[in-house]
Amino acid sequence: MVKLYLNLVLVFLLQLPGLPLFAQEPVFLGTKAELLSSFTEKANARSTAIRHTLPDGVSLPLKINTHTREGSAEIWSGEVEAQANSTFFLKVHKDGVSGNIILLDQKIAYEYYSTETGAYLRQVAIQDVLCVGLEAHAKEAVSEQEPVTAQSISIPDLQSQPGARSVVLLDFDGEYVVNPYWNGGNPINAIQDPYLTSDAIYRTWESVSEDFMPFNINITTNEEVFYRAPAGLRMRVIITPTDIAYPGVGGVAYIGSFSWQQETPCWAFTNNSSMRAIVHTVSHELGHTLGLYHDGQNYPDGTHKYEYYTGHQSWRPIMGTGFSSIIQWSKGEYPYANNNEDDLLIMANRIGYKPDDHGNTHTAATPLLALDNGFVTKETNKGIIEHAADVDIFSFRTGGGALNLTVEPRIGAANNTLYTTGNLDVVLTLKDINNNVVATAESQYLYATLDLQLTPGIYYLYVDGAKGNYGANSDYASIGGYQISGIIPVDNNPQNEQGLFYSYYHGNWSMLPDFSTLTPVKTGSLANFSLEPRSQNNYYGFTYTGYIETYTAGTYTFYTTSDDGSKLYINGQEVVNNDGLHAAVEKSGAIYLTAGKHPILLSYFERSGSAETLAVSYEGPGFSKQPIPDGVLFQETIDEPNVAPTANAGPDISVELPIYNVAIPGSGSDPDGSISSYTWTQISGPAVTLSGLTTPTLSMHNPVLGVYEFQLKVTDNERASAVDSVRVFVNPQDNNGPGLIYNYYHGNWSMLPDFSTLIPYKTGTVANFSLEPRKNSNLFGFTFSGYIDISTAGTYTFYTTSDDGSKLYINGQEVVNNDGLHGAREKSGSIALTAGKHAILVSYFEQYGSGEALQVSYAGPGISKQAIPDALLSKTNTGTPNQAPTANAGPDINVALPQNTVTIEGSGSDPDGTISAYAWTRISGPAVTLSNTNSQSLVLSDLLEGVYEFKLTVTDNSGATATDIMKLTVYPDNTSSQGLSYQYYHGNWSMLPDFSTLTPVKTGTVANFSLEPRTQNSTYGLVFSGTIDISTAGTYTFYTTSDDGSKLYINGQEVVNNDGLHAAVEKSGAIYLTAGKHPILLSYFERYGSGDILDVSYEGPGISKQAIPNAVLTTAGAQLATANISNAAAEVSTNGSVHLLQNPALGNRLKLEVVSATEILQKGKVVIYDITGRRYNAVLDQKSSSYWEVKTPQLYPGIYILLLQTLDGQQHRLRFMVE
């Protein structure tokens, strides 16, 4: 908001209105620093005058109304004393000074400016500063069906181009404006026009959107959309009967203000104006904000000079004035134009054109969308002519018959609307596939209709803007949206359609890719093998498909000349292979063809270079080599209906691991032709290596356990296809009996990796720790797992000799660590084992070198060192089945900061053995330091506020594991300190929001109710919370002075309500308080302006009114120990089928009673928020079918919201108080 410095009058001595300053030298005002210093000093001293004497000594007194700051800039604004409808503003910024003095009634303007030598003032043409004297047109005689009485209506939510970077807000609902550039900085309370209907608002939006249809800009009525656009790329148009900004005119705007980096709106005034006048005033003023000036007339003999051109015939420019049937942008082509600026170019340079929506060549044409009966509808066939050079082309095909197509502006023709018209005057051209003009159409109105008989074929509809019959001097601004409707004669004879279908791709290839696996950039039809549809000269490809007709049976030779690669197929058979990267090269091939139509396919790609080339020729019985004529190429044929082929993927297959290759034989047959291609695709199952994907037999290599499904697609010589599928069941290996299970991997490691995270190349069984299954001599790894049978209890020593690294585990415990890169080296380790079978695991890897080696030995009671015998190794424990252990991570723990270290005591037990390993991991929660993760007791340090989960995994001596999870909740610091806690938010509000639903930008503490934590001067909010220490019981009055809104709560009770958008205003409220500490909370927001203010005072027994001292404020926490849930009946909350009741005997627990459904809360979610939006975790505990308890942490005194989500998908918000 704006700080007002009242009772301050500063006087400048300037030229009186009417005296010719143009002929005088600019007035020197001093250096920028001197000018800023004089203003500041005089303002602070509340002086009455600053004198700038002009050569003739005449003065003009300026009254300053406001002094604001905009970032580092200082802005003074006000009015000329004793001059109605005057305003001035002076801005002193880092780059100099700027501003204006404007006398609207006299139509005089002065400009502040600066150079390297200092600051100056000069007279300028007022029409170069803002829109001057736009006539306010009264309602026309024709009724516009406007209401005769005022009414309250809602504003429809409209957007012309959601997502566009630039935005215009049509503001119909009134606006409170405090802006240094309007009304001398005094507030303007612009009201909503009560006589505008929802339909009138919609029509206004529709018309303005049409005027700006070609540009990349969103015309909207949604203020949230407006504020999401960056400053300098948005403009608010206030549409109101309140004309304080410029009384008696139709509207006003500053020239070029669209790109200003502040909130400076423009205006369209509705008082006694027709709807059509309002519509065009909005576009007119928006044109000014984008840098456009008035379109007027200057007769060369000097007899007539008009600021606004009113038009001729039924045409006028938007930047002129008056009523016309069609109103367009202009570049001054009419007689005696005083302004030859290119409106469209100026606006496009600021906000840009939309991307072209339809192509302007036959190859880039958009197919017309028609229903099966040939009807073309407006809803699915639309476009925009962006500028005079734009033409949109649509294609369609027909079997011949009556064509009737009408193209019209989207918002109505000039002869049937009371509000406005489109800007596009349509002209149509119809061409055939050979680019011959078949027909043209234009009418006396804005629409055009084609009505004629067509022969079968492909046609192209050109949509363009015309000069028209309304008086425009050219088609310069015949632009905007259009829609197409009518009927196309249906094509019932597709075999007669000449040409080819094409698919166009982007990619970087050195050989022709399999285009069938790629997605084309676009598709369409062509007369022949043309490269015209390409949108770039490198890194692209084409496929052309259709039929070639031969009239005589015999051998035909086909030629392709291409740069880079190409291939040509006839009847699915490769005839010419010209593939690869090369300059223009001709290749050929021959094929015998019967008389009739034959499928033809040509694939082509170009990688890089400027010589992309593709030419296709042929020769045959009775004719010499020539380019293939267009007349023998067809898109489709129905000479003889093709019979589809049959695919056979073979029977399902079942195999058992380990297996390395599986062959899947498929086949295909065609009753009236041949199979031209086979394609295999994996439908489901684990990842696997495949080969033979384009052959009848598919091979899979090194499959893993699982079920695979593959689909075979066969295609015949007429492009018909069929599919069949087959499943392959890969079953687990027989893990019973002697030996070990191995997993074999490929990789480059310098230390043993975590093989459990990798996918093995293959798996299988071996008799011992053998490297025989390896495929490579380097860059591989193994894991061997199974059981070793120990006959006598005692201590055993195990040895591994390996090149490179290895590790050996018994019962999940590491016994030998021989890891790393090294030559053959022996390491050992010992472990006590009971008699019986024990899990054994050996991991091994080899990086590089020729000495890969792995040997595993042991020694023990009565056993000298030796290689582990095969007979002692087995894949399973065939003795008594091992019983899994049990893990216990301990009970859940709650602590409060500043305590930030905790020890968690876990345990494990095994009914038939021992626990060999413990492992702790953090599952969720904030950052924390973990120690002793491989022991029973986990040590945590550096804890943060939040909820943690930790998992304990225990492993027994047979390798079985068990897990358990515990939860640690860390509450905030409950100790108090001097000052207040704050939460800082960003947002654009007109009233205080519910901050509990928002996420703060940052939090912290301050000594008092200070705005210092803010990071911007507008669109922010703050919530302060803590306690206030009251020394004497009694009634206390609290005061808040704020700009904008604020509210103050004591003990959860609202005491002061100073909410809303306003300048600095003081409000107060009283409350009885006992001696002691009481919770205090203050919410505040600032929308915009540089006057953000917040002061908080109080008075009470023995205390006169004063700012609340820092010493009586503390951050909350001192009352937590005695906080209890309130029993006051007024705080009991009911919502739908759930009641929240108090249960004081439970201390920090709440009781939930279900009224209508006994199971509605089962597995429901519950969260608690305080009034500042802080979240507290709670636990839901069922006591009976209709009685639940919510266990809460200790809570600060105040008001809370309990948010409950139930199984029926509903949320219940329940309110309670803690005292």
C-alpha cells in the first residue's frame, strides 16, 4: 500500500498553461542528486516551496500528495494547485529521472528527463504521453438488450490462450487503485458497472480476444492468471463507470506502459457508452500500452487536422474513433493519414505472434475433418490468419459431387452482430492436386462460400484475408480467427485416388532405420516421391507407400538416385538397395510384374550436407527409362480384395534353468500372395537378449526365471498382417542335492560390488567353487551359495586364494576378506561352528589379467588344511528345517529438542540357533548421524525435529533373517526464549488467508512484531506466535496499526480485527487477563505498495498505551507442562458422521465418536494443525466399534484443527482448544 505524507505542499515555478514552452530551452533542475536532495530535505522539513525559476519568471505550483518507493527509486506524485484534472509524478531512479506534469483540460504535458549533465523539464505533445480525449460514445439507437436496472452478477472465468507468457486482465468487478501515475497518487475506488450483463462481459472478452487473436497473449478475466504473469508482461484494463482518471472521455492509457515494471492499469469507462464503444475502447487503450499512437488525419493544405480518424465507408482503424461495421489495425494507408506506423509489427515485437497453426503448402496442408457423411463442422475445423502474408491450406479428397464450404470469422459477420465483428474478411481459393485453380470465392460480407460440382480427386482449400468491400485500403489487417463448415462429397471409390502416402521422421542415422518402430513427425499425401514436406535439410527420413500400376506383364527395372540412403520395395520384395551414407548415387534392380496395381514402398534418409537428393525412375516393356509418372501412382486400390495372411508363433515352451539359448520357431502363410516380413515383439516377462527378430525363428539368450510372452507379426505382399503369440516358461533349477548355486555377472570393478543389486548374466549349479561357467576371461564376477556340512563342533579356519578379490561368509558372517585388485593371494579367517549344515557364500571378481583364480580351503577339528570336498557342499539344507529368527527394534520413542542424541536398544533371538549379525538402517525421516549400525544398540546424534523410522535386521547362523521397525518422534524445543516465533509466506490476498493451509517460505524468531524477515515489499504475510507475560490481572486493550490487514489473538480468542485492504489504520480490542503468561498470535499481510506497516501496542492496569515491550514476549513453551484439552462445550466440534468429544481424564488424548458407520475410521488418517499451520503427528487408536482415541503430542495453548481422512474418502475438520 502507499504511505501518504499529508499536509505537505511543494511549489515548482513552471510555465503557466498556454505559454509556448516548445520554443524555449529545457529547464535545468540541477543534478539528479541535487534534485533528490532538495525534494527529500523539503519533504522532511515539511517546507512549502521548491522554486525552479523559468526565463519568463512565471510559476506553476505543484501540490505533492504521495511519496513512495519502488525498489531503490523514489516517486513523488500529486497535482497542479487550482487546476482540475491535473496530475504529476516524478521518479528518481538509478538511471536518472523521469516523469510528467499533465493538465488534461488544457491538453498540455511536460516531461522530466535527465542526461549526463543533470535533470531537465521540457514540454512535450500530450498525445505522446497518454491517450487524450477518446470520445465516450453514447448508446446507439439499436437496442443492445442491456438491462434497465442495476444488478449484481458474477464475472465469468475466461481465457483466450491459457499458458501464454503475456496476459491482459479485463477487470469488470471494480478495483481500489492507489497509483502514483493516476489521479495525482490519490486513491481511485473504481466500482463495478451494475448494468453490464454476463453476456455483455462475455462479448467484450470475445471481441478483444479477436482483436489480439494473432498474438501470443492471453486475454482473461481471471486475476490469479494475471498475477502469475511476470511484471512487464501483463496489463490490467479496468472497465468501470468511475472516470476519475480522466473525466468525460471513453478511456485512457499511458503509451508503452505494458512493459513498465509496476502495476499501472489502463481504463475503459462505461458511463452512457454503447457496448460496441466499450469493446473498441478496450482494444484501443491496450494498443496504447503496447506502444501504438493515434490514427488521425492531416490534410496537406493545412485546412483540416484530426487527432482521431473516424473512418470511411464501413471501415475505421482501432486507433481511431467512431462506429463502423469493421474495425481493424492499420499502418496509415487511408487518405491523409498522420501516422504510418505498422501496428502489427510494433505489437508483435513486444508480445510476439502465435505459431502458425496450418501449413501454407500442399505438402504441409491440414486435412479437413469431416464426418462419415461428408459434413464439415465448425467445432473441428478452425484456424487463425496471423498476418497478411499468412495463408492456411486444407486438403480433402472426394469421389466427386456437390461441394459446399463456408469460411467465416469466429465471432460473426458484419451484418448480424450488435457488439462487434471479426477482423478477417475471407477470400477462398480451391486448387486440385496439380495446383490448378478450380474456383475462388469472396462475398460482400466477411464470410465466403464455395458451391460447385467436383470431379474425383484430391483438392486444396486456401483460406486468406481479403481487402474486402468495407473500405479497407488493403488486406494488411484482414486477420484473425475463422471456422469452416459445410459438406464434402464422400469418396466412395478410393482406388482412383492418385498419389502416395508419406511419413516424415527426424533422426540421426548412418543406415536406414526400421521406420515401423518410430513415430513420424507428420504424415500426408503427395503426387510423387517429393522431399517437399521436410522441415529441415538434415537428419530426416521418409517412407512413401502406395501402388504402382503396370499395363503390360514383363520385367521392369527400377532406379533410385539418392543422397544419402534409400531402398525400394515392390510387392514387399526389395528391388533396389541404395542404403548408407554417400553422395548422390544411382542404383537399380529388376522384378517381373503382372499387369495391374502392385504395392510400392520407398524408404529414404538424409544425414547431413546440402545435397539431399531423391529421384525414382523405371523402364519396362514398350518404354525406355523415365521418371515414374504421377498418373501410375495410387494411394489405395480395391482391384481385388486381399485375403489376410495367417501367423503361427508355435506352441508354448517350458524349459528349466540353467539354460542359455531357447529357439522359438514361428511361421506364416498367405492364401493369395506371399509373406513379405516377420516381426517378433516381447509382450511381457523379464529383460532378455533376443536375436532373429525379423526372421521366422526367434532366439532368446541367457533367460532368467519367469514367464515370457512373445508376439509374431507377419505381413503379406499387400501390406495385410496377422499376429500370434507364444509363451516361454523358464522354471527354477533343481536346487536339491549336492553342489552350489552360482550367479555369474559382467562388470568392471576394483572392489567387490553389491551383487544383490545387479542382474546376473546367467545362473546355474556347480559341484564346487569353479570358474568354468565364465564366458569371459576378464571383467566378470561370481557368487557361490549353498550349505557346508560340519560333522564336529569346534573352531574352523577358512582360506581363499583369489585373483582378484573375494570374500567368504558363513551363516551371514564375514569370515575371510580377500577383496581388492591383486594377484593370486591367500587370506584366512576363523569361526566357531556347531555340528550340522551352515550357510556358505563366496563372492569373487576378476578385472583384468590372465591369472584369474579362486580356491577355497578349510581346516578344523581333526581336519588338516584342504580344499573343501564336494561331498560336504549342498544347495539346500536337507536336515531339520531352519526356523527363522525374531527381531525386536525396541519400543517407539518420543523426545523433544534440545535433546539431539538417542540410543535405541534392539535385540534378536533364534529358536534353533544363534544370531550372527545385526544391521540397522534409516527408513524415513530427516537427516541424522548413525553409529554402531552393526550392533544391537544403535546410537543416533544430530537429531532434527520430525518423525524417524529405523529398521533392525537380524540374521541367524543359517542365513535366515527377520526385521522390525521402530519410530522415533522428535518434538520442537519446548523451552522458551525472549521474543516471538514467526512464519513468513508469499501470496496475493485481499483478506487474511488461512495460513494453516499454506507452507511458509521461512521461519525463525524476532524480538517483536517486526517486518524485517520479509524478502519483498509486496504480496507477503507473517504469523507471529509466542506468549505475553501479564504482571497484574485486569482488562487490557490491544491496538494494531497495519497496512494492509492484521488480526490479533490472546489465549486463542480474537481480540483485534484489522483485516482487509487499506492504508495504515489502527484498530483495538479489550480482553480480561490473569497474571501470568498467555499465548499471543498475530497474523498480517501486505498486498502491494511500499507502505507496509505493522505496529502493536497495549494498555492495562498501571500501563498507559505503549508498544508492547520486548521483555514481556517469549517464544511459546513455558505452559506446555500444564496444557490440557479444553472441556468448554463451545469448543466441541461436530462434522457429519464424526463427533469430537473431550476426555480430560486422558490428558493429551481426544475421543472420537462415530455416529453413522462403525467401521468408517478403520485405517483412517489423522493430522493436527495449529492456527499458524504447524503440523503435529497424532496416533489413532480404536477402543470399541464407535469409540476411538487420538493420542497427541504435548501441545501449545491455543486453537487447533484436527484433520481426519476416513475410508469413504471424506475429510473431517474438527476444532478444539488447548488451555
